[in-house]
Amino acid sequence: MRKVIDRAAAFIPRPVVCFALVVTHEGLAGMYFGSPHEAWTAASELSAQKHIVYVEKPFRRVLSIMPELYDDLWTAAKGMYKMEPAMADGGEVVIYSPHINEVSYTHGKIIDEVGYHCRDYFLKQWDRFRGYPGGVLAHSTHVKGLGQYDAATGVETPRIRVTLATGIPEERCRRINLGYLDPAFIKLEEWRGRESEGIKVISRAGETLYRIKQISKATAP
């Protein structure tokens, strides 16, 4: 993606320089200045050390607690797709954010029509979905995650489950093809301290990418 942006920017006949910042909760971890390619590359290398957590074993269940800066599921979806690479097959990500009561303030009506599905659900029915905005379909697949769709039977099999514990009503969660938990019944103390069972609480989800250490080494470029 960065190469596409750099190539497009190269058509603009103007000198270009870039400040690239790497920021953590502790403050500024790094600041780079130079050409966009040089600054971004250097910042990306540091970010890979600061913003990615490698785990030894996949999680079975995760409670992603979304900060209040996320005001709809469209933005809070990071609580899912930054956790998915570290989830076990058949696992569950619970997006916990009682203050969120809207799927998307901009695209909610479209998402109500198409729902959340894996990529193949759309690709194997492309004539049906080709008229919808590509960005909305991409968002849908990011939230639902990996999975399979059998066009002959109409059965969709997601790799993991995604459940909302938000202010979005249960009926709407089911309609858009996501699970539902009443946030009022979630007790954080019952989730914490259970890492040995494959259960993890992420206090500020969406800010850090989680990956499985063995897979990361095998697939690193």
C-alpha cells in the first residue's frame, strides 16, 4: 500500500519531505525526517518493535475493551482485526464497548443490507454485491475475518466468532451476522488472570497488533 501511495505522489512535481512519528503510551518513541520512503521505512521498523506483540500460543477467547475514542463499530473494528492473527481456530473475539450504539454513522444502512461476512461470501456471489461500495465490503470482511463459503449449500464457515458486547441491540447484531452479549453481564474480574486458559483481556484494544510468534517467523519477508 505504501508503494502505491509513493508512486502516486511521484506524479506531483513538488519537493516532498516527511516527518514520521512512532508514538506509544509512554510518549514519543521515535521521530524520523527525510524523504517519505526513508522516513516511513525507518519508522515502520521501530513500530514493528513497539506496536506488535508476538505470543507463544493462540488465544481461545479475547475481550477487546475499546476506548471511548471509538464511537461506532466502524472504528472499533480494530478490536477484532488486530487480534485475529493471534486467535485459535474456533476462538472468539468479544468487542466490549457499552458506549457504542451504532454500527457506522456513515455506512450503517449499507452494512445493515450486506452484513458481516468472510471474503469468499462476497466473491462467490459477486453479481449480487458488485454494486456496493468496495470500502464497505472490505470493512465487512475485516470484522468477520477469515472463513469459507460454500456457494452450493449457502453455508458460511468463519474461522473464529465475533461477538459484540456494546449498546447495539441484539436483533441488529444477529441481522448483520455477528454474535451478541449483554455488556451489563460482563464482569471483568471473571476474564482477567486466565491467560493460561487461552483467555485474554486487552485493555486498550485496537492499538497493538497481536501475532503468533511461530507463524510470524515463518512468514516474515
